[in-house]
Amino acid sequence: ERHRTIILEDLFALMLKLPTSRRTMRTYPIRASVMEYEARRQSSPKPASTHQGQNHIQVITTLILSLIQGSVVMPYESPDPTANCENSSLLPRLNSGLKGCQSVCDFFTSQMIQRCSRKGEEGGASEFRPVLSNLVDDLLAVQLLPEYPAAEMLLLSLCRRLSHDLLRSSSASVNKNTTSTSAETTYLSTAMDTMGKICSSIVGHLVMCRENPLRLPSATDPTDINTDADPSNDRKEVNGCLCGRTGLVDTFMLDCDRCHAWFHGSCVGVTKDSLPDVWICDECTLQVMVLEQTQAFVERCSNHQKRRVKGTEEDSQKQKRHKKAKQKKDIAQANDVAGDQTEASDNVPEVDDTHIFRQLLLNYMTHLTETTKSQNIKFAREFHMAKWIQEFDNSRCVGPHDDAIRKESNFDAGLMCVHFLEQWKPAGGVSSSNDASVEKSTIKSSPQYLSEEGNSKLLLTLVATKSDLAAAFPRMLGVLVSLMGDDLVSLRKLAVKAIAQVINVDRTLMLHPSVRKAVSRRFRDEAISVREAAVSLVGSYVLQDPLVANAFHSSLLCRLTDSGVSVRKRAVKIFRDILLSNPNYGGRTA
């Protein structure tokens, strides 16, 4: 850890020597994310949540993420006996394997923000702020790539520190603590712009996941394979490729040996030289994984339940030997316990979508680890697993007050910890099933991971539904909304611009009660620049969504008599555009 700190401190001096030209700044190649796949399929410009230089990032960004991910260790049993919960017979409480990663991440964030927040030209603050902005762009570019799971941790750490600094610089904080001094305006601008970038990226992920959800298909028999499928002898063959091109085109294509749909080799990442004997598409792979993981999980639950029943029976036999006088009572107790355990074994925890998605991602990372022999990929794989284990371990002993429900929940969480701990070393194979029929299945010889596009969508679903960054979005949005009402004019204006970045990705947020009230209040702001920014924010979406025009009609109407000329001109232009696009606008006679 001490050596990592020294390396990180040396990096800050190197950051000031990095090339600043856009052509030479980002030279490290990365794979395409789901954002680019979606843009390519729709033949449209890249979404607003993507950033310049998507195919390349800075080498310094890769180095920082490698230092964070390289600090991961295998979770181990906590030496503190008080850390164990009541139902710890399956697995004791574990120490997080991400403590070292979080320590490196927090240290880097602290040092970077400290250098950016210095006043004036002291310590090169004006030079570090563009470095921070470029770093955030790179982190957002790789957030949906499974090779860089530490990007989310670093983004969350930056958001927490920037939110703290923004709130500390607000007028309410300054009034409470007279010794505190407000931060420099340029730093506040950088911090607010960074918060807007990160929040808009989160919203972009949520919108894309909402519009194109990744759902698990129903599990079917995995032995239905047709190796003789050909488009020339079967009229039912269709093009199932997600690129959007209809029909069977004159290019290299693959037939799914299960559903018999055809896919372009370039779209699924398969060439003629690497053509497998059996190839299964993403949807069929999901079906196979549902069946296989359900069987594996049920078997693992049954084995652990049998161990618990066996342990209970052994304890009862010891009691009978020492207490012969109460033999009948002990036998009755043992039968009751065995009956309860048998009944519990029937209630095997269900395998949900998240478990299947995580197992598919783990299978893909295991494949990359074994084929590339890269230490960075190995650390990324272990980072994913340590994060999931930490999530399940933290959920143990935290649940309903009912003892029975809490114990069942603890058992499920402990079982999931065991599930991923058993796969920590990739030498064990990508599958965790011990079922003989599954192992002998023909599908077993096919890849049990999705294509690059499928893995990108899979990671998008996990990031949008299970990531700490997505969970923290309401709190970050609340910080921006609260700063819109601050006494400092500079903070209010910056907050309106940051909110505009977020709404630019999802305009339905304009109808959110807290956002709508905060924007409406800025219409009556004492500063003309803030009122103009608020009116411009609403004017950008009234034509796209009639509900927005109806919600802010009265507020815009009052701005026609505003004291600021720029505000009046903007309000007149908005109503002109509304009436030209919709002559029957309901508010024209209001």
C-alpha cells in the first residue's frame, strides 16, 4: 500500500506533462461500448452520454484504473468474532476484498481534488482542472466495459467529494461556519460541470435500460440443435442480427444451432478463421444459462441443506448418549428438526435475473482471463467477484425483524458468497454445475458467454439496476436541485446549467415535482442571468414534449413582462415557436 501511494503521488507530476492536443491525448485503444453499438444500429449520431474519443482513452487513465483494480484480494473470514451473525453456520462474515481498492481510490480522489481546488495559480490548479475533466470523460467511456470495473468506484468517489465541496461552498454552509471560505469560482464551475456529466451519463444508462431492457427468456431443452441448417433449404430461416439490416445479405453469416436465426459475423465478433463447431446466439445462451444455473443452484442448496441436517442429527445423537433418561424427548426433537430441514430444502431460493447476468459476465471474464493471460483482466474479474461478495455479505444479518425470514435471507446471501468464492480461481472452469446431464449436454461444448455486444448490454443492465453509482443518483440530483436555490448567484447559475445537462438526456425529468418546482422558482430569481438560464432550459423542451409546455405555461407567461430584456426576448421566442408548431395550442387564449 505504501508503494502504491508513492506511485500515485508521482503520477500527479506526470499529469502536467501529458499532451493536450486532441489527436495525441488519447492513444490507448478500447472496445466499443453498448452506446456505440446502439448508435451504429440506428445509424444515428452518438448519444449525448457518450464522449469524444470513445475508441481511445488516455494511458494515464488506464494506469490509474490498473492500480485500483490490482489492489483486490480474495475476501477472507473476519477475525473479529463480534462481526459474525447468529446464522453463520454456512459461512462466517467476510472482510471485504475491496478495502485496498477503496483506499487507493480515496487517496487519488483526495489528492486530485485538493490540487484542483487551490486558489489562483497556486500548485497548478488551473492546469489540473482540465486534467480532471478529461479523466472523467475517460471513466465514463469505459464504465460499460467489463475490463474496467474500477471506473464506477472512482466516479462515485469523485461525486462524493465534489458534492461535499459544492455544499460546503453554499451560502448556508458559509453562514453556519464563519471560518470557512468559499471556493474559487473556476473550481466550482469545474465541479458543477463534472457533476452534470456524471449525472447525465447515469440518466443515459437508465433511459437505455428502460427503453431496451435485457430480459431472460424461458429455459427450454438445451439439446435441440440443428447442425445442417442452411438458408437455401429452409424458408423459415430469418436474419436475427441486432444490427437492423433485414434479409440475408451477401456476407459472412452464422446460423444459431439452436433457434436457427442468422447473424452477421462482424456483428457477433466471429470470423471464418475462428468459426466454432457449435455456435449459439445470445438469446439462446441466456436460455441455456437459466436452465444450467438453476440446476446448479438447486443442487448447491440441497447439498448445504443436507450438511445442516446431518449436523443436526449428530448433535441429537450426542445428546441422547449423555441424557438417556430423556431418550424419547430427544428422538422427538430430532425428528422435528429433520422434518423442518426437509421442508426447508423444498424451499430452495430462486435464481433471479441478476444472478444469471452476473454469472454470464463472470463466464466471459473467465474466458478472457484464460485466453489473454492478462493480469489486468484477471484483476478485473476478481474485482467483479469481490464486489458481488461484498454486496451479499453486507446484506446478511440486515433484514426483517422476523427471525425465520432473517435466517432464510442470511442463508441465501451466504450461499451466494460461497457460490462466487468457489469460482475465484478460473482454473475451476466457467461453469459451476455438478449435474451430470448438464455436463454431458452438447451445449456444454459451446461458449457460455455472450457476444461483445451482448456483454455490453448485460453490463449496462447491471450498471443501471445494481450499481452504487445509479443508487446514488437521486442524492446527486438532490444536491443540484438544492443548489439551484442557493443565495450565491454563481452557484444558482451553475446548478441550472448542470440540471440542463441531465434533462438533455431524459426530458421527462422536467416533469419531476422537485425539478419542476426548482426551475419555476428560478423564473423569479433576482439575477437576470439565472432567470434567462431557467427560461432557456424550459424553452429547449416545450416543443418536444407538450406536457412540459403545459406545466410551465403560467411561469413563461409571466416572463413576457420581465425587467430583463434578454429574458423577455427568450420568452417571446418560445411562445412564437409553440404557436407556429401547434396553432391549436390550448394556452394561446389564457
